[in-house]
Amino acid sequence: MPIYEFKCRHCGHRFEELCRMGEDGLELRCPACGRRELQRCQSTFAARSTGDGGVAHSVGGKSCAPT
């Protein structure tokens, strides 16, 4: 089961939830305010590598697609 990230449209709280494949999160409630105004976010992976000169660089981020 994948872990999805959600953002509450009402209070802005972000949280992760373990969901079954194909679940859309419509039955979930925000753990902060209890509302069902949730938006599933695109989560990206984080990677760390060393570039020229041994300097570490981090790559990654999060965004919520508008629905």
C-alpha cells in the first residue's frame, strides 16, 4: 500500500496516509480540523549526491496539484 500526502484546503495542514491502491482519499478527514476538504499532493523523492569538489547537493520537493 502506498503512502499518499494530503493537504487540507480549509486549514492547510499537510499529512501522510497509508492508502490502498486506487483509493482517492474522499473518506479521509483532516487530523487537524476534521474536515473532508482534502487535496492529494504529488510527492517527490529526495536524493543526495556529491558533485564536483565533493559538495553535497539535495534534490526533492512537494507540490499539490490544483483540483
